[in-house]
Amino acid sequence: MYIEIDFESDEAIYMQLRNQIVLGIATNQYQEGESLPSVRQLAESIGINMHTVNKAYHVLRQEGFIRLDRRNGAVIFLKEGKSQAMVEMREAFQVILAKAFCKNISREEIHQLIDEIFDEYK
């Protein structure tokens, strides 16, 4: 598992970790059923606090990307959650699209950008 943390970023480390795991799932670097490293292993390999990894895993579990159990640790598990994901995306898109509107980015440019990004996950 390759994770790169930017310690100079304003984004919280646990969110960087969460985002990289989600991107890894979307790009098929990590498959459903695959175990993630233990909290201790991942913390040591990246050089961060175990509580930070634990928090990232907790967020991933809440969002339906992993399952945690005592025998297997953190396992990629993509439970059904499309309707909730749509609600969350709508909320996030409202802010993103408001920023785009303020910067005079056209609907066509937004659609093109979304298509380019979406094609990376096929």
C-alpha cells in the first residue's frame, strides 16, 4: 500500500489518508475484500500517530468503505449506500459549483472536467 502524506498541507492528516484510500479503491489499487494494514503498521510506515490512522479508518467505516473486525482488521467493504452518497455529493457539489460560478467557469467546462475525472476510474 502506497500512501503519501503532505505534512505541510492545511488538510488534516487523517483526511489525507482517508482520501488516498478512497482514491485507491476507485482506481482499483485496492479491491473489495482486501485487508488494509493494521493501525499500528500503517502508522509506523507513514510516520504518524496511531490515533490518526484509527480516526481515518473510523471515518472510512462510517462512510461505508471498510469493515472493521477483530480477526481481520480493516477490510475493504463497499456496502450499499448510494442514496446517502448522493445526498453527500449534492451538498459538496453545491459549494464547488458556487465557487465555479463565481469564477465564471461554464457549465460545459464543468461537465468536461467531471467527464475527465470520471474516466480515470473506469
